[in-house]
Amino acid sequence: MPETENETFNEFYDVVDKFIHLANDLNTQWPRSFVSNVLMYAAARYNTYNWLVEQADLNEPIDDATVLFFSKQYEKMFRDNSEELSPILLKISRFKRIAYHRKKLIQH
């Protein structure tokens, strides 16, 4: 178990990376959109299970505040990741375009 906040931070992202590696492995067999939907469903199912286990009365329906909490958490993570990854993907995309055009120039 991590003893410092930095170790917790690193451990958190190590586990995240395991899920991403699994998703990338699954992507060799199924389309990215399919794997994305599977991951969202699995996260929802796992989080629902954890929420239900903590409930005193399982006969009570899920309340709107709980649904809103999970929705807001997902939205924040989605936006944060978009802000982080967009510039990286733009650079990669630009590099691929440059490499493609250079290859075309060499072929002519």
C-alpha cells in the first residue's frame, strides 16, 4: 500500500495504464468504438455494484444525487483527458501528415 500521496498518485495511474493496455489489446480484435462501449458499461456496472453494496436498503431505488455525482465525475474526467490528449494527438497527426507528404515527394 502506498505511504505517500505521490506513491498513491503513481499507483493510481499504474492501474489506469493496465486498463488502457487491456483496451488496446482488445482493440486488436474489436473496433475501438466497441471496446469503448464495453469499458463504459463495465465501469458503470462495477460502480453500481459498489454503490449497492454500501446501501442499507437494497429495495430503495438509486437517487438522483448519486446518478448526478457519477455523471459529473465522468464528465470532469472526460474533459480533463480531452484537454490533455488533444494537443498530443494534434502533434502526432501533423507529424503523420508531414511524413506522408515527404514520402509522396520522394516517390515522385
